[in-house]
Amino acid sequence: MSDSWTFLMAGGGTGGHVIPLLAVARELRRRGHRPFFVGTARGIEARLVPAEGFPIEYVEIGGLKGVGAARTLRTLGQLPRGVTRAMGMIREYRPAAVFSMGGYVAGPAMLAAWLRGTPMVLMEPNAIAGLTNRWMGRLAVKALVHFEEAAAQFPRGKTEVAGLPVREEFLVISPKPAGDSFWLLVTGGSRGSHRLNQAARESWPLFRASGFPVRFLHQTGQEEYSELAREFAATGLQGEVVPFIEDMPAAIAAADLVVCRSGAGALAELAAAARPAVLVPFPFAADQHQLRNAEAFVRAGAARLVPDAACTGENLFREVTALAAQPGALERMGRAARELAHPGAAQRAADILEELATRAGLR
């Protein structure tokens, strides 16, 4: 394409927001465009975005959903200043369009874009749309969704099931052949999950006593790592307990089964990799969106769901061994997961942004 455009990428706070934004930004940069990010200095974007070589500007803003009266008032007080700062960025960079993953971090940039008449494209990663995206959906040109269930939460005619962008490494993972050991990946995300850590710890003696040939790779997060690593080493089980997995595509590629939370980013990676999962939704996620995400995977036959309160070592042991004992069960779940993947999600988002930029340029 001969034209080169600037695009504003809005969102942050968590990897679930930042990683898809980076995937789209990389595709835009590959096409010769100039993406820049707006986020907060305390979010994960402050580390990930500069590491990818993209410029980033910061606004000061907090959340509104389920944060209590004092935090809500503080956020409302920050909003006008954040919008003013974002309007200054739009004047300086003159983006052709805004691409937003939603979340409170994106709010000021989206409001500023609306006030300045800059077209917006939203991406909703969850089965239940977030508060910012629900509010801004009426003002956006397009709402790209990952789950079909989310489409009804936006104005008719604005949505497209485009999927959630993931790193290319997940899309080229091959089916896992059966081996002598059953490789089990347990991860509660980069910061870990106390519930999953505790369930895994309780399951270790059960696996040991049963003689089931399991091999663990368990991402604990930094806080509980030392204690869990010592205890795991004493079990005599095969595998490794680590605070953080640097190469998640390789970890998922090696796994026969994954036990994890059900954030949209994790599920998109599982779908791309065609890996079966036992999902334990985080019970305090806004609007129970992790539960709705997990239910969508269960309906498709791609996962089993264990409620957080029922996630014990005994139940974890039972789920893993039962699935392993069913001929073809894991393969069927993996194929069902792959049916939920959208390999061209980043490219489709970039296509839409280019179309918007071209139309704006012709006006």
C-alpha cells in the first residue's frame, strides 16, 4: 500500500489487553504504518510496548468497575485531565484512526478521539463486553469481537467476529503425539494464582501414589514460587516449577493438557495451538466474563470447567486422569479448540484500520 498512516493503539493494564494490541501494531508496522500507544505508566504496557520498539504516551487514570466509592471518585476526577492529555496527543500525532482493546486505560483516548472526530475501531476480547467498550460501542465505527456471544452487546450492524490476535508462534504449533509421560501445564498467569497453586500442591501426593506418569510444568508467579518449588522437589515427581514461563508457545506445544484461568488471551492462545484445557474461571472477574468465556469453550467441546471453589487437588487429579483415560478425548478437545481460532485476526484488524484511514483521507 502506498499510503503510510499513524494509528493510535489504546489499552493496557494487563497482558490480555496489551498482547493483542501489540499483534495488530506489528502487522501495521509490517505494512509501513506508524502505530503509537496510549497507556498508563503502572501497567504492563510500560514494559512490553517499548521493548517492541513502539512509542508510548501515558495518561493517569484508574478503574470504575467494582472499585469502591473512593476509587470511583478519584477516577472521575482524573478523567477530564486524562482526556485533555489524550486530545493533545491526537493533535500531535494526528492518527488516522484509533484501535482500542477497551478497559479503563483506553477511556481517555477513546473520548478524546470522539471529541476530535477521529474514527474508532473496538476489539472486545471477552464473551461479556467490558464497561468501556459497552459505553463507547455506540460511537465506534466497528466492534470486532472474539466470541459470537458478545456481538449482541453492540449496535446491530457494527460487529464482526474477527477473533483475538495472538503471536504467530501459537498458530504453527503441531498436534501433540502421545508419549511415555503425560505433560501437564498449570498456569495462573504471569503473577500466578493461589487457588491453582494450592490445588496443584494438593494433587502431587495423589499423582505420586497413583503411579500416573505425569510431568508437570507449573508457573506459580513470583510470590509463592520458592515454597512450592521446594515442596515439588521433595515429591519425586517429574517436571518443573517456575515463577514465570518465558516461552509460553513452547510450553503449550509440549503440553498434553493445560490447566489455567479463562481470560480471553489465554483462551485465544489455546485455540490457536489446538490444546485441550481444564478451565478454572477467576471468580472475581468483572461481570463474570471469565466464566462466560469458559462456558463458550465447554459448549464447543474444547474444555472442561471446574469452578474456583471446587478447584481442589482431588478434583484436579480426577479431571486429569479421567481425560487421559478416555481414548481420543484430548484429541477431540484439541480439534474443537482449533475451530475457535481466528488465524487472521491481526491482519483483519489492520485491513479495517487501513480502510478507515483511506476513507478519511478521501473526505
